[in-house]
Amino acid sequence: MNAKSDIAPNPTLDEFRKVVRSRRSVRRFTDEPVPEHVLDDCLELAMLAPNSSNLQPWEFFVVRTPKLKAQLAEACLGQNAAKTAPVLIAVVARTDTWRQHSRMALEQWPEEKLPGIVEKYYSKIAPIHYNQGPFGLFGAAKKAAGLFVGLTRPVPRGPYSPNEMKIWATKSTALAAENLMLALRAHGYDSCPMEGFDECRVRRLLKLPKKGLVTMVLAAGKRSERGVYNRQYRFDKEQLVHYL
């Protein structure tokens, strides 16, 4: 594949601005379904999100079956967004797929020649960098070594524990979730990312992998007339943006 053929033309800023500014967390949806081809396209765009080492530590569980969707809405504490949306998507971060995905990165390399640095990274560096060992002991040893070496030069600081692996996976997965929400908006649909849910019940209902972390449950559909509860506002940019 020619690398140049992968580069899309520049999007128009006005259209992108419309997508971003019109995206709202919608709390009530109509019963109009989201077409399958729209969902497929949005999920494909979600998976184009930047992510750590291109290990893509995410999974998406799309729930449209009425009975299961109703049970999932209940596990989401009966929120209006969950109860009224025609589709719910559990966005799940995975801390345990990096080994398999490292192999896949080599097997599915999109160019004819695999660069040596890429082969070295996925076959030798990644197995050290992400492996925490039994009871996190290898991670603790790496942290100690990093603290020592870091006295004299910059070094990667983690992930050094199973908990840090959760943060690592969740950061990339959240980027994919944002792509998904913007893609839905560009297609003329809306969403509501929900953090209010009983994770134990969600995991049991969807039969999630043991080390899958529910980053959010995303409600998706067409917004109803009462779907947006209030005018959008954000804090003063001068308070939050720092130019150094």
C-alpha cells in the first residue's frame, strides 16, 4: 500500500466545528433506530483513534436486543439516556490484550517490508514494557530501575503496576470513545457517555472478559425535543489553558 494513498484530503474547519459544537450529551432519545451501516462506520472511525503503541486496547459491545438493553439500562441506574436510547454501547478497556495485539501488529503490518525497529519493539521491547509479572513483582522491579536510571536521564515512567495498566488502557479507550461520539454526530445522531452504572452488573450482563474495564456506557440515537437539558457552557479558557 502506498503511504500517500492513506492520506485523506484536508477536512473543512467549518464542518468540523459544526460537529464538535453540536455534539451534546443527550438525555432523551426518539425511538428511531440507528441504521447498521451508520453504526459500522462510526465504530470503524472510533478505531482510528490514536492509541498507545497502536496496541488498540479496546472493545465495543453494541447492545440492541430489547431485553438485554432494558437490563443494561437498569444497570445504568435507570438514567433517561439509557432507557430511551435505541442502542447502548459498552466501551471497554483491555489491560490483557497487549501480548496478542503485539503479535497482530507484526502479522498485519500494512507495508511490504517490516522495519527492523518495529519488529524489535513488538517482539522484544513491548513484552518487557507492559509485562507486570506475577503479583506485579516485575513491574515493581522496573519501577526501581526506572527511578535509578531516571536520576541522570529521561526514562519512561510506567506502567509499573496492574493499576497503572488500567490507566494506560483507559486513556487510549477514551480517545476512541470521543471519535465514536463525534462520528455519530457527523452522521446526524447523538450520544450520551455515561459513567453512572453498576459495573459488576454491566460486566455480568454482557459477559465481559475478566480484565475488561467498562470505561463508559454510550447511549446513541436521535435526540428528542427534550433531549438536551440546558444550554452548553464551559469554564473560562484563561483559567484552564496555559501558554508557557
